[in-house]
Amino acid sequence: MRDPIEELENFTSPGLTMDPIPASEVRRRGTRLRRRNTALATAGGVLAIAVIAAPLAVAAGGHSSSNPQPIPPSTQQATAWVTTIPADFPLTYGMPEKNGHDGSPVEARDTYEPQAVDVCEGEGWSPEEATDVSQATYTGESEGGQDRALALYRDDRAASTALTTLTTQVEACASSSAGKDRSAEVVATDADSLSYVDHMSDAGDMFVRTVQRVGNALLLDTTYAMGGGDPQVVQQTVDLLTDKSAGVIDAMCAFAPDPC
């Protein structure tokens, strides 16, 4: 029987080779996207400030310095958020080039379809509020595999709200399903990330999920694995999944208001 943890770690199948782009290339693409977006944001910000400042300067002419001063635009107003995923975004970085079961290419697509089963109804993430979404799914020769989705929102607050909502739903499911054969477990959570597990039975099969926010973007990674009854195996699987998405998270700096 194939070890799903080993399969996740290698992300390759017998007879198939994997030749992903190097991490430096991923960072280069992210930097290129970031520079392009920054230039657009700067141009838009200068225009907005010029439009706002001119009438205020005219109205304040001849008055003392005690008059109210114009309030500078906030980060929310000045940032030109990227709401469409660039065609060259490296979503499949770290994943095999081909599926193990049929040799078909692993490619990003502009649709989203859940690949895993939720323990509780309404527990999982939904792209309803996203402005754009892209998904890539790898299926191995066995039932193991990986699913990765990138979602953009209108701004960072909307992305943060989506993550908070998902965290609340998972925590509620974990509370209501505690002690049952099918149960949810929160492994780790903070303001910008969430790691959790859906235990599907007492046999140890599980869906491990990680969610990371950068700017107005959310990255969701999911994999199927066994050994869910061992907390160490659960943590190792979360760590491996996080490591595999590190290059993609680097490229997500293109969606941040400040360099990251």
C-alpha cells in the first residue's frame, strides 16, 4: 500500500518526471507582477491626489493655518487592488506536471469545484465573494492528490473577512463534531492563515487543508492522506503542504499593498 505522506512529499508518480520552475523564477514573476501593479497604483494615486487637492487648495486660499487641513487618502483609497489573476501566475508551482492516473497535464483553470468532502454542511470555503478564482488539481495513481485554489477579492478587508468567516465555520464544526468518527480539527490559526483537518472516519483517512492570505488574495491547499489518528502525522502533513506552496505564496506579493 502506497504511503500517502510519502506521495505528498514527492508529488510524483513512477515513470513520470517533475521539472518545476525554480523558486527564483517564481519570485522573479512575483516581482515583475508587483512592479507592474505598483506602477498602476502610483499613477492612479497621483491622479486621485491631484483631483482632490486642487479644489481644497483653492477653497483654503487666503485663510489662516488654523483651517482644517485636507485628510490624506487612506491605504484603502490609494491602493489599486489587483482583482484579476494574471495569466502567468505560477499557481501550479511545486506540483507535478502530469496527473498520475492518466498522464493529463496539471493546469490552472478559471473555475472552482470543491474536490474534498466537508464534515459539516456549510463548513468549507465558497468563492461567492471572490472577484476571480483559479484552481489546479493533481490526482495520483492512488486516491491521493492535491488541490490548490487562488481567490482574489475586491480589497484586503474582503479577503480578511472571507478567511475569518471560514475560520469561524471550521471552529463551529470542530466543536459540534468533537468525539465523533467524522470530525473537524483546527491545527493552527492566526490573522492571515488557517490550517485544519477533516477526519473522515476512525480509519485515519483525512483531508488536510491550509489557507494563507496575502493582501487581497487567499490561497487554499488541500490534500488527502492517511494516519489522521496520529497528531504527529497530521502536523507533518500540514508542514509538507505548507512547504509545497511556499513559492506560490512568494509570488502572491503581487497582491499585497506593500512589498512582502
